[in-house]
Amino acid sequence: MSKTNTSFDFDQVIDRTNSNSAKWDKKVLEKRFGDPNLIPLWVADMDFKAPEPIIEKLIQTAEYGIFGYSILPPSFFESVLSWFKRRYGWDIDKKWLSQTPGVIPALDVAVNAFCNSGDKVIVQNPIYYPFYPVIENNGCRILLNPLKLSNNQYTMDFEDLEKKVKDPRAKMIILCNPHNPIGRVWTKEELTQVGEICIKNEILIVSDDVHCDLIFPGYKYTSFATINEEFAQNSITCTSTSKTFNLAGLKISNIVIPNQKLRQTFRNTQTNFGVGGPNLFAVAAMETAYNNKICENWLDALLQYLKENLNFLKAYIKEKIPQIKVIDPEGTYLVWLDFRELELEPKELEKFIRGKAKLALDEGYIFGEGGEGFERINIACPKSILEAALNRITEAIISK
């Protein structure tokens, strides 16, 4: 009999310290942050169990006992297509899909496939820090199109983008939608303006949409490729269940490439890199996540819990530590905190967060220019852990 039920306990604290967790392992914390006893709210995975139907499916797959080479069954593709049609009205053709063991490997393949050594790739900083080595390790150069911060909200700088795309070595822009770390969910109008500027200047648009299912009420995710056919034919969109259902360790992403020529070039480079498709556990988990109604209900409940955590964080900071400003996210479970009022240099702020507040956060400066004085905090954890972390910041500021 199935143990699956529709009650979801996101308040449950699960000890992850002895689970080989990159986020919680004490040796990792000691090596990366200098202290094994910090509360880790840094890397983007959640401290919640995956939905029960996924766990049951993985157990069933393991109990079969044979782990030979596997294929992607038609039901796998049907689940992906159904999810994006049902949730976002996006009609994806099965043949557009390629699989990679994560979004960053997909970006690595894309830069290598469509850029030559010395070419430039545009990013909108502050940006998810693995984008930088993806570009540079493929012999390319980073071209910054900094986001503008005004009235506690970030917007794109289209005037600057117009200038950057004129660079004869600029070949690609990597978007992030929703944006990590600032939490913006780009509007259809903003994406349209990006598309018009880039396509006019023959810039390929690659979009990391790994957080697309994690959108707060009042906001709407729009895939760049759905705006019009011209945009679709000049785009590569990276999606996954990894953030949505806390499956990052299973290493699976779907890369949507409507243009046949781009798709074939991407796949040829995949083959050259030896970046193959996912393993049978990842396939089973993704298909279950996209097909099972309980998983979808779990996601809806998760979004409500994340919103409650966000509201708690904002109210707490406003009341007890108003020196910190919250950049209100529209999506993701990552919150960009502005510590600049403390007037600490980046390394001083890092020392303050680790040494006095006893927290492991992602320092703002690692996200590139414009990140100095900020910290990224992961709120996808039980409220009790979040509250404990905020209490530590409060105590550290009081004793500063």
C-alpha cells in the first residue's frame, strides 16, 4: 500500500550533517567557510524532503535491481510537455528537447558550441557566479551589462545593452529568469526588449530558467521562447526539476532548442564533451514529479510556505535589524540582503557573517560587480532554522 498522503510538513527539521550534503557537511563548512558549526543557508538546495511519490518511485526503481543502460521512454517526454503546457501554456515539441546532467553543463556546452576563443558573452550582473567560469574556461570573455538598482528594485539597463551588443566579438547573452541572486521574474515586456536588441545584432539568447516553477503570488513566469517565433528560433532555454522538487543531486535538465540547426550543433558538442543523458533514477524522478498530482500539490504548498518564510524574514528585519534592507524577490527561494548600511568592506562583511553571526551565506561579491555589500540567503528551510539564523545576525549587529 502506498504511504503517499497529501499532508506536507515543511516545519520538520531533518539532520543533514551526515548525509554527504554539500550544504551541511561539517568538513565542507570547515573548508569553505572556516567553521564547521555555522548554520548553512548558502547553496541553492532545500532542507525539505522531496514529494513522497518521487521517493517511492526511486525505491521501486532500486528494488528492480538491474541498473543497465536505459532509454528515455515516450512517457518521459509526455510528462515534460504536459507540465509546461499545463503550467505555462508553452507548447514544446518533443524533438526540441535535449538532456544534460544539469544547467551549468548545458551552458558549458552552449558557450563552447556557439562561441570561438576570444568571443564575448554578455551577462547581467550581479549574476549567479558559476556563469563566469563557464565563459572564461571556454576561452571567451565576460561582457557585463550591469543591472540597475533603484528604489530597492533591480531593472535591466537597455541603453547599456544596446552599446554592448555592438561589440563585434559579442556573440551570446546568458539570461537568468527568474534572476539569481536578485529574484526578479522578468516581464514579457522586458524580455521582448532584450530579444529585439539581441536579434537585431545577431546575439544568441541562452536563458537559465531553472527556478521557473518557483514564482511568488502576483508574478508570472514567461519563457523567452514563447514570445514569438523569431525569439524561439534564436533561443536556448534551460529547465529542470532540480530546484522545484529538491532533486539537484540526481543531475537532470531539459534543454529546449526549437531551432533545428542550433539543436544539432548543441548535440554534436554534447557528444564531443561526453555529456550524455541522465541516469535511470533521474528519469524516473523527473517523470514522476511532472506527472503525479500529489507532487504538483506539494509544489503549491511549498510556494505558500516559502511566501510565509519570506514574509517572516521581511517583518523580522524591519522590526529588529532595520539596518539591513531586503530586495523583495519575485521568484526563487533566494533572498538578496543589502548590508551596505553597516559600512563594511566585502571581506569585513564576510568575516562578520561567518565569525560573529556564525552563518554560511553566499557573499555578494562572488556574484560579480554590484554584489559588494550584499549577502544571499536561502529561505527554503524550516522556519525555526531561518529564525535562528536571523537571531544570530541580530545578536552580531548588537555586539558589533
